[in-house]
Amino acid sequence: MFRNSLIREMNFKANFLLWILVELCWFAGQIVFLEVLFAHIGAIGDWTKWQVVLLVATHQLIGQLYQGFFFVNVAGIPELVRTGRMDFTLLLPMDSQFAVSTRQFGLDSIINAMVSVALVIFCLGKLGITPGVGQVLLYGVALGFGIAVHYAIMFFLATASFWIVRSRGLMSGYFSLFTLARYPDVIYRGGFRLFFTWVIPIILVANVPARVLMGTFDGSPLGPMLQLLAAAVIVLVGSRMFWKLALTRYTSASS
């Protein structure tokens, strides 16, 4: 599948390079916004300028890895259902969820993820932080949990296409909510914070990995890591159960 994706991308090199440029420009726009913001303020809560930049870079890294490995596939599920091409997927000798989730890879996003890694390292240098091996490993695990949360929620929304003919609007709406994850957790209060921490755990996705890497938790990072793990497990299991239910409602292209 990876090889086929590479061949497809190389057949349209201009498109491949253009999307890399578009994503880089979008990323650069976020950094410019922070430069303007911190020209007028000293900090956001307990977050300094370079800590926030590291948070944005972490958010971008999670988003690019998610887009590179899953987004193209998950976003295509409604079209598979609408046209009946889901029939061919269900005939494959592999798990159907795995099949619909890994058909293509967005190689441009994977390349842009490397840019995010470089910015994270640059921010650590600006902050004078040299994380230990354990911190780096924990950061990588937290990134995986964050990607899992986004995948599961988007997959859940895509699965709604078995009942709703065009569910891409739901996915687009969530993709807009995804931007909430790039802001420091201290700006959220009350019911809003409660909802996006426990119901739709967007706030945890980038804030927990960033704080783990910087070591800015009050006490041990074990509690927030377990909270992020629990969120990932719950949404993954929920999306899996919803997928199994949806397959029982699928009537194929011919009936």
C-alpha cells in the first residue's frame, strides 16, 4: 500500500510539491500569529512564547502524522458507502476497518511532520531544555495516543455515512474543532474545558505531550498520561463497536 501511494504521488509531482508548500505556509502562518501575539503579552498563563510555539509544533506533528497515515482513507469512507465500492473492501481477506483505514498514505504530510519535529527541537534549544530519554519516549507514546484519539473520533463520524448519505460535513466540523488542541490548556475554563477534556478529549491531545517533553507538570506526568490513555482507549473501542454495528446495516451496492 505504501509503495502504491508513492507511485501515485510521483505520477503527479507538482501536486505533491504544492501540498507540501500549502501545509508549510499554513504552519508558518500560525507561527507568525504567535510572534504578533507575544509582541504584546509576556505569557499565556504559565506558558511562555517558546513553550506555546512548541505546543503548536506538537499539534502540527500530530495532525500531519494523522493526515499522512489515516485522514485520506477515513475521509473516503462516505464515498465508498455511497457508490457501493465498500463491497470490494469487505471481500478482502483482512479486517475491514484496517482495510478502509490504510489504503493510501499522504506522503506530503509525513514529510511535513519532519518539519514539525525540527521546530520542536529548535524550541527545546530556545528553552534551554535537554529532555531525558524517558521524557522523549513518553513524548512519543503521548503522540501515539493523540493520533489515536483523532483517528477514532474521525472514524466514528465517517462511519455515520452508513446512515447519513453525506457525512463529510460532520468530519469537516471536527477538523475545525481540532484547532482547539493547539492552544494552551490554561485558557479553557468551566464547562467548556470539562467537555473538551472528558467528552471530546481534544485539549489533552497536544497539551499532554508538550508538557511531558518540557517537564512542566505539577508533580508526576503519570496522571495526565493515564487520562490521555483512557481517552484513546474509550474512543477507539467506541468507534470499533460503532463500525461493527454499521456493517450490519450495510446493504451493498445492489440492494
